[in-house]
Amino acid sequence: MSRLLLSAAGLLLLSSSSFAAPAHTVKAAAKPAAIICPVTGEKIASVKDAIGSSVYKGKKYYFCCSSCKPAFDASPAKYVKTAAVR
């Protein structure tokens, strides 16, 4: 009788462990891409910290200070050429 109980307990443990996801399948959260001002090249901590934004050819650009947006808006092609792909 005790062998039967031990066997049943062992099967229960083995079957319950098969439902747990293996550790290697858990993915870490992706790191967000850096936001960089196209005018100065300065890093911006987050979209909330950006001082304005502009859209040029379907892509949104964020600025580090209030003087960068008007400079970009006056000549966006100039700054997009020097901006790294983000």
C-alpha cells in the first residue's frame, strides 16, 4: 500500500512539473531605443522629456531644447542627413 502511495505521489510531482515553462523561454524586456535630438545629437531620456517634436517624411523627431525645433523645421533635410537612424 505504501508503494502505491509513493508511486502516485511521484507521478503527481512529475506531471505537475511538465506544465511549468522552461526558464530559457522567458524573454527579457527589450531595451527602448535611445532618443537623440537630430540638431545637437544630444540624448533625451524619454519622449516625456523632449521639448517638442516634428514629423518629416513620416518619421517623428524629438528635440532636446526649445531652439532645436525651429532650426529643424526651417531645414529638416539638413538635420536628417546627419541624424543616425533611430
